[in-house]
Amino acid sequence: MPKFNYTALDAQGKETTGVLEVEDTNAAVSRIKEMGYFPTSVTEDTEKKKGRKVGAAGGKQASGLRKFNFNITIGSTVKGKVLCAFTRQLATLIDAGLPLLRGLRVLEKQEKNPVLKKAIRGISEAVEGGSTFSEAMAQYPKIFNKLYVNMVKAGEVAGALETVLNRLAEFMEKAQKIKSKVIAAMVYPSVVLGIATIIVTFLLIVIVPKFQEIFNEMLEGEPLPPLTLFLLAISNAMKHHAPVVSICIGAFVTVFKFLAKSKKGKFALDALKLRLPIFGQLIRKVGIARFTRTLGTLVSSGVPILQALMITRDTSGNEIIAKAVEQVHDAVKEGESIVQPLEASKVFPPMVISMIDVGEETGALPEMLMKIADTYEDEVDNAVGALTSLLEPLMIVGLALVIGTIVIALFLPLISIVNKLGAS
């Protein structure tokens, strides 16, 4: 009877290894699950020996090829739409009965994105050399994140790779849909803000100095209104001290980016985002939808809850939510419920906590998480529509106030000029 070496995770997320004598790989996986472990790697001793013999002749060359591909793609990323299409196509090919390696070769030939094409080639060579699909993907962390790699690993162990790939494709499609809606909502205010900046800059640099010449000539040293003096000071600063102003703005942006990248700065910035008057609720809803969708997808794919929580934390996109998830992880590790730390974080609404509580009690946590994600994704759609409708009049009113203030500041002295001419 063949022997199988295995690596598995226990309920606390700790890794354990061992050897089993069973008929085949499926029997080994079943036995490991009966022991209360989650298998992450199952290999037969004879396959390892064969792998060493094959690798002895071409190991250096294969290793070199993998390293070569890795070095090319490191630091390069692939757009979500492209990766989603690749995942969906690969799932379809495997579901149709095509072997994994052949499916990768087919997708490599038709892939137009050069970064992903090289990554697929490197993964194909690694799989052909004896690596698992997840191990090969892990060599390209800029393309395949922890969530992707761990879900693929779970699918490999469970023998349901096509199912997991379909879930991954659905997850990425949903995430891409939300991202696209939020970006679309920001296009209009960004364009209006850009046009307003150009108009105001033109007025301050070109128009306001001409009025200043008129004031100096006609008023002959008479005091100007405070609002006009303030406007002229800004105009002079922009016209005569443009390099200094540019350096100050550049320094501010650089310092802001530096602070935002630090741990404390990012935490403070993410906390501020959730408290914003208009965008705060939208950002919160996007974060909750992402958290529940990610955790639900991982757990339903067979990833252990502790490992799923750590991956969810790393991919949350918000430090406040990441901290809450980390507290949940620590509580679950100690054998406690998910609900208490979620409630203590004060990030998640009562409805979300209640639904998760029901899902945990009924043993349907993945399904409940997916329902929460669907609900909040619908709320994000509605919030984006409402936000777009609200921003249009707000931007128009804001632009009118800025232009109106400039016009008033320029016409206040003109009243004095007209009165002076009338008196003479």
C-alpha cells in the first residue's frame, strides 16, 4: 500500500505533518479530514522520488526558467478585468474536462496581456516540473494575491479546482463591479473640480492683475475692501511666487503621502474616511461588502476559518476593518464567537452582526456572509446613484460661490470708482 506525506492545519490554524498508508490520494484526504485536520498538501513518496530523478537532469534549467519569469513579472500587475477573464476561462476549460496543463497552454497562446502571458508560461513550466498549481501561482504575488492562491490550494486539495475558480471569478466580477461604480461616481466631480481649478487659476493670474492696475490708477492709494485685498494677495502669490507655491504644494503632498503610508498615518486616514459626512457611509458599505464577500468565499471554498480571517484582514483595504478582523481572529483562536469582537469594533452595523450571529448558530455562516455581501453591494449601488445626484448641484453651487466671491471682491472697489467719477 502506498505511503502519502501530508501537511495539514488543525482547528487553531497550526501546521502539522505526517505519513499515511492508504489506497490513493482521495483516501488520504478523507482520512486527514476524519482526523480533524484541513489538508493543504498530500504527496505520494514514489512521486517525490520520481520527481527527483526527473529534476536531476533538467532541474537547473527548469529552476532557471522559473526564476527568469519571476524576475520579469516582479513589480508588474494585471488589471482586475484581465485576471477575472483568465480565471473564468480556465474554470471553463477544466470543467469541460481539459487537463490543467493543457488549459494553461491554450490560455497562454491567446493571452494578449504580456505580463499575464509570461506569468502563465512560468506557471505552466512550474506545474510541468512537478509543482502544484497554487505553489506556481505563489511565485507571482503581484498578480495572484493571498486570497487567490489559498483558494486555489483549497480547491486542489478538495479536488474541486473548477468550482473554486468559478467562485473566484464571481468574486472578482462583483469586486470589479463595485469598484467601477465608485470610480464612475467620482468622474463627474473630478471633471468639474478640474475645470473649476483651471477657471479660477486663469482669473487669479490673468484677470485679477488687470483689475489691480485699474484700482491703483483710479483710486490713487485709497484703501481697498478686505475681501479685495485678500484676493489680490492670493493673485500676487500665484503670479509672482509660482515656484514657491508649487514647492509648498509639492512638499505638502509628499508629507501627506509619507504619513499616509506609515502604520499610524494609514490607520488615522482610514478612520477619517469612515467619518466623512458624504462619502463615509459609502466607504463603510464598500468595506463591509468586501469583508463579507471575501470571508464567505474563502470559507465556502474549504479554507480554514482562522486562515480565511487572516487573508480577509490582509485584503480588507481599510486598517479599521483590518483591526476588527484581527480581533475576530484572536477571539476565534481562543474558542470564542465571531460576534463579540465584531460588535466591540463598532465598525459593523447591528444588522450585519445579527445576521452573522444567526449564521454561526445555524452552521450556515458562508451562506449568511454571501447574503450580507449581496445586500450591501445593492446598497452601494443605491448610495452611488444618490451620491452622484447629490454631487451635481453641490459642485455647481460650490463653483458659483467661488466665482461669485471673486466677482464681488473685484466689483467692490469699482463702486468706489464709479462714485468718485460721479462726484467729479
